[in-house]
Amino acid sequence: MQTIRFSDHDILKMETRLRAAFINSLSGFKSGSLIGSIDSKGNTNLAIFSSVIHIGSNPALVGFINRPDTAVRHTLENIMETNCFTINHIHQAIYKKAHQTSARYPKDISEFEAAGLTTEFSTLLPAPYVKESRIKYGLEFAERHDLKINGTVLIIGKVVEIIFPENCLLPHGALDIEQAETIAISGLDSYHSTNQLSRLTYAKPEKVPDKII
Amino acid sequence: MQTIRFSDHDILKMETRLRAAFINSLSGFKSGSLIGSIDSKGNTNLAIFSSVIHIGSNPALVGFINRPDTAVRHTLENIMETNCFTINHIHQAIYKKAHQTSARYPKDISEFEAAGLTTEFSTLLPAPYVKESRIKYGLEFAERHDLKINGTVLIIGKVVEIIFPENCLLPHGALDIEQAETIAISGLDSYHSTNQLSRLTYAKPEKVPDKII
């Protein structure tokens, strides 16, 4: 199999759209989530993100990267206004609707309605959940970092509520996100289901990892 | 199907290991990467990360979250010392070796040797690649953000070199990371292969997304 080597000069020479597709596939498989938010007037917003990442377990923190100059700027504005948001896993039956939320709708149009998804509200926070999503959680805004290098923003939230199907909770504490049919994303537009290869034991210097299952 | 709702009080009451497994599964599927680094004396280091994320395409930027107080602190120290690192996709044939790099080895032991993986060097940067990895790229340190809320660190690198199999480059610019057998991770210890559901067209307000393939 032939190996290709690109330098930064080769990357710079790529046509803009090809480069966007190329660089977006470098980071590997990505989470697929819908972020729900609300402004102070009660307008709801929903946007798809592939940049949600685990920040810490104690306290429970999850973050995401927001590009402020695009269709997702309403998400950032709403979180700054009302101090909360929801993250909703995308599963196989709703990934096309989830993708549609990336279209550039004006602020007075809710992507929930435009994409055919349903708002669901909790008493713990004003931001809307996605009713059709199976695993979802609510967060209070915790910390913001503005990245100087390209104007994107890292938003970190503290998890205050988690909603999930009973049959997805595994004995060792993890949620079985494959059982929930949560999808993975690669690049800008490719959606994937998964098959578990195995779980591996906690690694120690003196021994080789075993399969747990 | 019964739905369960956990509040932040329920999360706090969980036993520490159960909570770590639970919260780590919230963010959805994660990338699986080996980060290669080197100190100023030439000692190489290799560590598995599931927090690598896309930051931007132009300039080409990729980031990851580093926990400074664990087995991965050598990665952070090395990047601060020599200003560069490599990110190497984990594929199905090497995921058990990759997992083994998470064991806590002393600084004078290279995880390459301990895990049975091979260093590979480029003329463009001193940090080591993983020879067995199929898709891999080299980065110059670009920006650091220390997260006040839990002491983790966001490291962002500028991509300066990309190495990949010729048969993985798709006509629209993306790399076919499924073809390269790149794995996805869920939670702390679960490894997954993927099956593409479809690629979807660029979303516009007035139309429903179509399948490209």
C-alpha cells in the first residue's frame, strides 16, 4: 500500500473545500450531538456539533468547541444569556434530522420545528432537550476559553441532570451508547454505526491488557 | 423502555469508579489516538488519548485535553520542552497495544518499547510517529489553555505534516478513516469498529438532506 506524505505547504495549496474535508477527518471519529439552548425571550435553538468532549468526572464536566461566525453562533449567544444548555445524543433514527439543524436558519426560526424534532423541558433548567434523543443531559455554564489562534470558543458545562434508558446502564457504571444506537461522525458529513470490539482491563506496567468482554 | 433521570446529587452519590465510567460515556463516541512526544534529551513518550478534537481547517489545527496529574503528564512536559508532537490513529490491529500505553511507566521507560510499538521519525519534527499507525500527523505547539475548573489543559497544535495510505484519500478530500480501520472509543475502556450509514449533502434551510452515498 502506497503511503502519501503532505507537508504544510501541500495543505495550503489544497482547494478550500477539499482542505476542510481533509482536515476535518484527521481527528478521528467524533461524537454526534445536538446542543439545545434558549434565549432570554424563550426562543429555542438546536444545533449539531461533532466537537463535544469529556473534560472531567469529578466534578462532571463536558465541553465543546463553538465557531462563533457561523450557523452555530446562536448557541453561544444563548448559553451566555441563560447560562445553561443541553447535549442530546444523535441515534440512527434521527441522524438525518440532526444534520438538517446545520442549515443557516434565522434566529426567529427554531431548528426543532425546521428539522422535525420535539422540545422537551425539565424543571431543572430552561434549555430544551430533544424528546427523540435517548441519552441526554443538562449543563450549567462553567467556563469559557476564547482561542486566539482562530476565534473559536471552548465552552465547558457542569452536568446537572442526565436522562437515559434504563437498559443502557451497564454494571460497571458506563452507559452502553452502542445499545442506544448513538452514532459516530467522521469528517464533515459521514455518519457511522459501531460494533464493539472489546472492553479492555485497566492497564498496568507488568501485564498485557485482557478482554473484559 | 423505562427512562431514568439522575440529578447532580445522584451523580455525587455514585461510587468514584462507577461515576468515572458513567460520566466518561456521556460525551458519545470518542477518537482513539496515540500521542507521540520527545523530551530535550531524546527520551520518547507515547500515550493513548480519547480527547483529540478538530479545532479548525484554515489554519489546520487539532487539540486535545491533557490531565496533568496522571500517566500522561510526560506528554505535556515534552510538548512544552520541544514544541511539537505527533497524533497517530489507532486501528483494529493495534488497539490492545495502544491501550497498554495508559499504564503508569516511569519517565525513563518509553511506552513504545513497553507496548511493542515502533518509533518512526520524520525530518520535519523531532517527535516520534508510531510506525504501525496508518493515518498520522505531526504538529507544532500553537496554544495552551489551563482549565481553572479542574486543572486539565487544552493543547492546540498546528498540523505541519500528514502521512496516510493513498487508498484512503476520497475524491471530495476527506480521508476514509473507516477504510483505515481507525477505531472509536466509548467510556474508559470500550473499543469499537464502525460501519458507514451514509454521507449527507450540505444542509440548506429549504431542503431535506440527501444521501451522497
